[in-house]
Amino acid sequence: MKKVIILSALLGFVLVSQAQTFEDAVQFSRTLNWGTARSAGMAGAFGALGGDLSTLSSNPAGIGVFRKSEVSITPSLNFANTKATDYSPKDNSFQLGDLGAVFAFYSPNFDWKGINFGINYTNLNNFNRKTDQVIWNSSTSLLDVLAASSGDYPSDELNSSFSNYLAYQCYLINRNEDEKDPNFGYYHSILHNGEIVAQTKRMKEDGNQGEYAFSFGTNYKDKLYLGLTIGIQSIWYKMHSGYTEAPSENSPSGLDYYTYYEYKKMNGVGTNLKFGVIYRPIPEIRLGAAIHTPTWYNMNYSMATSIYSSFYTSQDPSNGREGYEFDFYSPDYSVDFNMRTPWRAMLSVATVLNQKAIVSVDYEYVNYQNANISEIEDDYDGSMEQATNQDIEDYLRATHNFRVGAEYRFNSLFSLRAGYAFWDSPYHNETHKNYNRIQAFTAGAGLNFGMFYCDAAFIHKFSENETVFYSYYDIQAEPVKNKYLSNEARITLGIRF
């Protein structure tokens, strides 16, 4: 099998490979949105409350709380901002946050109060954002990594790589052809030892992850609520990036700059089951619990890369330099594979005081080591599949996530809400454990006109992480710290009947 450069995406490496990484399992397992504006205003802490369409995808027992049928729609507007070094690009997007209906068949004269049915779409993740990262003076280069990792393979045996072979074709790394040299056959970077380069990476991400929930539930004596959801999830994700290195003017290497471009797209469909229960031991207390099975996905991954390089000579009459350039493209690559997200367990407790004040808390346990990637189509010896799943076991861990929300009803018409949510980092590594935590503060308000209602919510979400462009033995890039901020507005319009 020809040499393929496989480096973990844990640190955000520029180098790519014909393999999916455990980062994909993390990205599509962390669900960060909450459906309706009422739920979002309380940070999604609805596991013990029910009576809201968002609970079909969190605790299905919440469907048993409905006494009337209901339909609602929730559009959302997101303002994403990434801060890294001297740049802070913004990316605004409009998406459907939630859309669904519950059909309630409530029978007050029986112990079992009937069966309710519901169907709902919830946007679980919004992937839209831009990131610009810069290291102004780096003493190492990605070209050092590409040269070192190419070993002494003949150049035509590098062509299974989506980076090394392109660099060779663009004269960024060269092979030593002197048979008398002890380094014969090995590669070296076009840059001279000690050359300082400016490094820039610009990335644009787009996409979303949504779930179609088909639910039914029941109610026993208005004390015990049971529910089941069949979930069908969809993923669409696309990423474009350009990584540029530029040495100082009149570099002894003759290089003006080069740019490594990457395009990546993932899409898939998966299914899961959710089971839930809510119990009211007394009217003021509600207890909830839910189990989510893994989502079993059928995925497609496609990618393409290219490199453009620009050099100069001393013959240009205008500035003493005359340029020449090269570019080279990888073939398009596509592979189908299966992905399994982790199991998820939730415990919830809420208190409802005098039908005016609500305080609710949700706890969620997710063990990311239970994720799995399998049946990579072109991995005939299973090495990529084994390496990815070993990374899942080595780098990921179980997390404990929390949500707390409150609502106060001033009268039958008007309510105010607030909440806080915390998602712990899924990584073992201490540095990345301290980063990669996500926090959210929420606020909301609601108007209830009986048959018609309107809710609004505002969500401020933030997190931090660290990117390292490359890491190969003792060749290390300087880390870049990133701060991700998003402000989102949601409005729900609903009708009860």
C-alpha cells in the first residue's frame, strides 16, 4: 500500500489523509441547539417539564404532558464570530430552528389518559462560521513536515498523499538525487534552514445537523408520563480552507509564497431511539429520565486539495524579480463509511410553584469513547478504521453536561425566562480539556393568548480551543488560540387546538 500521511485532527492539523478522524465523531455527537424559543430561553432544561415540542428530541415523555394538540414553527438567526490573533471574521446565517406538531388525545375520565402522537424537526447543530488564523514569524514550516514525512520513497509513490505529492510537483520539496550523498533519496524543503515564514489559514464552514422526531407517549393519572421517539438525523457539512506560507522578501529560497487549499464535504443520514419517563410525586415536583441510543449513520466523505506556489528570479526590470508559478491538484476523493455516536443518558428535576415559577435542572452523561467509525470503503486491510477507533479510545472521555433554566409567569399572558448551559470537553488531554468547553447564557420571554402563543429567546454561546497547524515529531507549529462566540435569536409562533 502506498504511503499515506495520517495525522490526527485533534490539534487542527493542516495535513490531511484518505481517512476519517475521531474529530468527526465529536463534531456530530455534540448537539448544541434546543428547538423552540421557550426551551432555548431556559437553556434547554426541559427534561422534567415536557409540554414543549423540543422535548421530543430530549425526553420523549414530555409528549405525554400535552392536553391539547399543537403546531409551531421556530426560525432562528445566528451571528457567529471567531477571534484568533489579529482577526475576527463574522458569519451570519438564517436557519429553521424547529418545526412540528403534536396531536393530543387526552381522556380525563380514564387512568391512562390516552396516547399522543407528534412529529418534529429540530436543528441540532449550526456549523456556519469563518476562521482566520495567523502566525507572523514561524521558525518551522509545513514544508519541513512534508519533506520529513516523505521519507525516502520515490516521488511516484507519494501520489496517494493529498499534500506531499502536490508539494513535490510544485517544487516546494525536492528529492536528493545524489547517490553519493548519505541523504540520497530523502526529501528537503525548498526553504533554507532558519528561514522565517508568515503563516495564514482562512477557513469557511457551512452546514447543519437536524433531527426528524416521530414520537408517541402516554399519561397515567397525570402523574406518570412515558414516551418513545424514533429519530432520523441528517448531516450536511462543507469546509473550504486556504493555508499560506510566505518567507520574507528576497528570500534565499526564491519562494514568494505558496497556498495549500483544502475542500471537504460530509453528508449522511442516521437513526436512533429515545426512551423517556417523567414522574410527579407531588404537584410541585417533577422528575425526569431519558436514554438515547447511539445514532447509526451512513456517511459519505469527499475531499480535494491543491497547492499553488509562486517563485521569483532576478530578471524582472520593475523590481528586480521575475516570477514563475506552479499549481497542482489532487484527484477528487470520496468514500462511504458508517459512524456510530455515543449513548446518552439524562436525569432531570424541576419544581413548579403556584403555577407561576419554574426552576428546572438537566444533567446529561455522554461517553465519547463509545463512538465508532467502521467499514471505510477503500481501507482493505482495516488499518484506517483501527487507527481512528484507537484514537477515539485514547483521546476522548466521558463528559458531564448541565443545563439550568427558570421561568416566571407574571400573569396568564406574559412570562420571562433565563438559563445557563455547560458542555464539558470530550478530550483527555489537559490542555484541550481546559479548552473545548462550551457555555451558554440564555434569556427569553413569552406571550400566551390561549389558542395562540409567541415566544422569543436570545442565546449567547462561547468556547475556546487551540489550533496547531502541524506537528510531526520535533517539528512543531506555534499554537493559535481561538475564541468562538455566537449570538442567536429565536422566535416561536404556535397554535393550540
